[in-house]
Amino acid sequence: MEKRPTLKTIGQLAGLSHVAVSKALRDAPDISEATKARVKKIAEELGYTPNLTARNLYLQRSGTIGMIVPAMGDSTAYDLIFNEVSAAAAARDFCVMLGSSHRSLQLEERHCRMMVGNQVGALIVASCTSDVSHIKAACGSTPVIFIGGKTDPGESRALLCDYRRSGELAVEHLTGLGHRDIVLLTYEPENLTILQKEEGFVQAMEGRGLVPRMLRAGSAANTMRAGMDGVERLLERGELPTALWCASDYMAIGAMNALRLRGLSVPGDVSVMGHDDLYFGLYPNIGLTTLHTPMAELGQAAVQLAMDLIEGSGQAQLRQVFQPSLVARGSTGPVNGAPSHG
Amino acid sequence: MEKRPTLKTIGQLAGLSHVAVSKALRDAPDISEATKARVKKIAEELGYTPNLTARNLYLQRSGTIGMIVPAMGDSTAYDLIFNEVSAAAAARDFCVMLGSSHRSLQLEERHCRMMVGNQVGALIVASCTSDVSHIKAACGSTPVIFIGGKTDPGESRALLCDYRRSGELAVEHLTGLGHRDIVLLTYEPENLTILQKEEGFVQAMEGRGLVPRMLRAGSAANTMRAGMDGVERLLERGELPTALWCASDYMAIGAMNALRLRGLSVPGDVSVMGHDDLYFGLYPNIGLTTLHTPMAELGQAAVQLAMDLIEGSGQAQLRQVFQPSLVARGSTGPVNGAPSHG
DNA sequence: TTGAAAGCGGTACCAA
DNA sequence: TTGGTACCGCTTTCAA
């Protein structure tokens, strides 16, 4: 467990001061080529790596950004977003500190404090509540960028998705296929996203002179179950529509399951649409028509915004709204369509 | 964008030296209570947070550990492991730097170098190849703990899962239900884990005087597809067994799909088992019998080992092997069992 | 009870 | 072309 070599270590071996070594390694113009070569050789042999925290301490910079999420995986999209954040940060020589708050306010705040203490230049936070006063207090002057479904729409630094637009796109697609009887299946609105989808749906339906029907079944904790329950309830009441739009892909998968268990075909008897475009890969035999939310782009934009805030450049795009797009696969079809193979 | 307050800032306001402030905030015994109270009040008002990198620089400590994975999500278990690592690290006042290598050797090495430069005390790496020489070179004297399916079994610091034992458990469970004709469905062995499952399966079957049958169908890139293809091939050849053990849960879900599409019932006609216990939640109506791998425990153990290595305590458990356990749900049943509801 | 000095590993500035 | 000195923010040691 020998100590890591420092500039001084190298200097001693080379018979130079640590200052000269520092310059030599950074190819300063005022060091002879011979010395540079000698110094670099020694550094190489010793496996020298500069202590970036010391460098950043002096330069008053940060080489890291932080990210805090309620949980990785667990049917969220934060894994996708993180992969992009990691790549975009690495491209700018930044490391990412990531924390899982396990949906605990205390842990969320703790992560904030620890990361701020560890000098992250900026923080990307998917909070577990809409009230983020504890986060802002913990972060002090460190800039915070909010993402995720809990984000207050009035938040000044936030990357959002336009879920009202999702409603418009869903209705546009389904009515384009001739559907007029459409039900939106949602769950208990823990996030604002659900309310926004509902709003967009109602507005789009009414704008076309159609009657919007909605059903909230179950909770965010298990939306596949909620999708199945929703279909069961509609069947019991004899109120099955010709098309279902589900608030999540999991929910849509659950709905399709329930329909098939009752011997109904998708999209032959009922068209089914989802939202998020995260899980279609699970079903190689059933392409789910869904609304893609550009999580990769969001991750990249978050890093770009973080960098702008760190550099204090005035032209940072503080608020950005990302638009969903339709991904038409096989689970939707014309009214009275042919029975599917599924 | 005013600068973060430092000990000196507080000292000026309090009419004290930064040293006295440092002591006061840490409740040193040689500072009067009155001064402490005054200093703490000012620190509070300013929203002071200590610069942990400066502290650690002086103390020659590290407040961070690093973790590098091929990708978060994407049908891996690293999201689960990370959630535990994050919690266990936070409990010890450590932040976690996480990097996604996107299965690129270059990016993997880059993450290593950046994290080592940023003074992580230890690194937990799920490498994207079994040859990890580039990682070791990049890490120098920073201790590395290897996890994941690519880990060389001979690696000295590694947390592994006993996939041979999985084979034994699967065969034990299925033969206990009366099955004698069992097929192991795997895919192209990119990871050593597949080979180990195969070995364990063969040994367990032969130990019971049974003939082990195996089929490799498809690749790790889409194991659900592979599961479906495997079943199709068995059906074409008329070689369907009474029980199928699949190398992953995704694969098992694909296999069940394919069986049901052909009008066969699970477990009535064929029992199906998976491996990993990651995705059963997706199927509320079909409990998948599978082998649980203790990823949460593995994550906690990784952090514990990291701490031991950082502290240089001699009693670190350098190699640990985690055992799978059976999770019996509804997808397996006795031979000639009653038709299922699925 | 308080503070001055030194040092952690870097970099910038200026003198030799 | 080189190296000394000062400094980033913090803690420890030792003297006042």
C-alpha cells in the first residue's frame, strides 16, 4: 500500500523542484525538451497520476457533477438518463457522483450535502417530492437542475417533458385510425405527469368533439397490475372501448395481458397504446405502439446545462421542454381491424 | 454566483482566525462555549459547508469510492447493486462516483483514470471483458474489486456468484417434482456465468443418473428472443421436455410466451424455471419460479470490502462467493400436473 | 482559550 | 531555462 507518487516524488528522482516537474508534464514552453523527456519517463515508470482534487482546489474548479435519483431501475428511466449523463460528462473530463435516495427525504438531503461538500460543480436532481426546499437549502450556491416527474412546473432550472403533448399525439394517432371511443387508463397521480397526460387527453378529445373517458386503476408502485385491473373493471362494466391509451408501457403490457386472457385480440378487438418507450424490447413478438420520450437527449442536455452553469456563461438554457414522439408498432390498428396474430 | 463561504469568511465576521473557527465547528475542547455558539450561528446563517476535498487532501483520506459498469439497466442487475452500494456508502459518509463504460474498453479505462485522479479510495468494477489488464494499469495502487459475469474466477479481489450451485438447485427442485427429462436453455456464452450454469447442470443431472440436455439459442443481447427461439427449435424437433431451466428470467419469460402461443400450459404441460429473480415483478399473473442471486448483499459486501481496503485493515475478505437460493412460484409443478390458469 | 506556522498536492507569478 | 514563493481550504501541532 505504498503512497501514490506526487510531483515532489518525481522531482526528487529527477533532481528538480516539483514546480519544474509540473511544468514539464504539462508541456510548458519554458522547459527544455531534454528535461521534459526525462521527467515524463520517470512519471511513466512511477505510474504517476495527478491529484485532480488538489489541482481543482487551487484552480477553484470542479471536476465532478452530482446526480440524485429516487432509485435506479425499478421501472424508472433514470438508468437510461444516467448512461447518457455519464458519457456526456466523461467527454468533458467530468466524473459523476450518483446517489440513490431510496425515496427518502433524509437520504436525499444527505446526498446533497455530501456531494456539495465534495465540491460537485452542479447537481442534477430527480426529487422524490415536489417540495424541494430541503434540497435548495442543502445545496446553497451550488446550482441544481431538476428533472423527473415530481418537478414543479414553475421551477426555474428544470428539464421537463411535455406530457400534454403526449395526450394530443395519442388522440391524433388513434382518431387517425378511426377510433372515437378511447379510454385513458391512468393510476393514482403521485406525479404531476399523470395529471398532464390527463389534461392533454381531455383537451385533444374535446377539441375533436369526442367524449374523453378516463379510468384510474391502481398506483405507480405496480402499473402493470394497474393495467390489468383497469381492463378487468372496464370489462365488468361492459364499457370496453375500441382503443386504450395507457399512461405507461408497463400498464399497456398489463392491459394487453388482461385482454388476451379474456380471448380478445390486440389490435383486432382493442388497440392499445403505451407511454415512455422503455420496455417494448421485452416483447419481441408484440410491438407496442407507444410515445417515445427523449431520455437520452434529456441526459445530454442536463450535462450541457450543468457545464453552462459551472462556467457561469450567461446563455444557459435554464428551462427546456422535451417533446414526445409517436412510435407506431403493431398494437394499434384501424377500428374493426383484422384479428392480430397475438 | 457568490463564492462559497470558507472558514476564513466566518473568521472575519466573527473576529477570529480560521483556525479557531475550524475548532469551534468541530467542538474542540479548547474553545469556549460562548465562542462556539457565536461561530456556529454565523456558519448557519452563511450556509457554510466544509470543503471536504480540502479536508481530505490534508488528511490523506478519501471520501469517495468509484464504481464502473458496462451499462445501467439494459437487463443487467447493476441498478439493483448500485442502489445498495449507494446506501451503504452514504451510511459511511462516502459518495459514489459511477461510470457507464457503454461496453467500450476505452471508456472503461478512461473512467478508471478519471476516478483515480479524483482520489477515489477504491473502485468496484464490472468489467466488459475478462482481460482486465488495462484496468489494473489505469488504477495503479488504488484497490479494485471485481464483480459481474466477466470476472476471471482466479481474480484475487472479487465478489462472485456460485452459478454451479444454481445448476444443482435447479435440478434438485425439478427432480423433486418428478421431472427426469429436463432441458437447460442457454445462449452464446459471452460470460463465464453461462458455462458455470452448464457445468453445474450437467454435474447435477449425471449425479442423479439422468441425461443432461442443453440447447444454446441466441445471444445475450436479447435473451427473451433466445428463449422463444429455443422453445421453437425444441418443438420443431419434437424434443420438448417436461421441464425447462432457462439461464435468465428474460429467457424464461420468452420461453413461456412461446409455449403459450402454441397452446401449451405452464406448468401443466411444461414447467419453466428462470435465473436471477429480477423481472418476475413484470408478470403479476404468472409467478416465475427462479433462482435468486443476492445482489443487494453483494452490493453491501462490495462497500464493506472497499472500506476495509481503504483502511488497510488486514482482515478484508478479498474473495467472496454468494450463493443462489430457490424461489418457488407458480411456473413449476409436478410432472403431469394439472393445467395452470396461465 | 486562542492563533501562528506548517503541510496536504497541485498551479501561477516572478525573480534568478 | 529553472526554481522560490505564495496560495487554494482545511487540520494538526505547538507556542503565546
